[in-house]
Amino acid sequence: MAGSLFVIEYFSCPGCALPYSVTKEEQPTKRSGSFACEVCGSLVHAWSGNYDFFDWQVDKADTPEFGKRWAGTR
């Protein structure tokens, strides 16, 4: 939709807590859809209305990576 505002929203999978970011855009017509977690398959978000959600991406996790040593830890 020309001149529409894109908004980035954040969701966490209810099954495995994987964080996602997604682009939300207002549409002139009603849309519906859903997105399932790419890891565990749980429903992350479903929508119906004058918005569409697209460009689902795994959001950067804030937790340390397994197998790496961090300064100050033993």
C-alpha cells in the first residue's frame, strides 16, 4: 500500500520461546494468516483484519552461546 507505515513487532514462540521480529503493514482490504515457529511448529501469531504480517525473522537472542567461555566465569 503506497504511503503506508511499516511497524516492526516482536513475538516469542509459546512453545520454545524463540524470539521473532516481523513487519506489520496496514492494508486496504482484509487479510488473514498465521505464522508457526520454524523450530517447534507452535503457532506464534494468527491475524485477520486490515493488516498483514510479513518478513518473519528470528530475532537476535540475548543469551550466551553454548560451549563458549565468557570473561569472568570459570
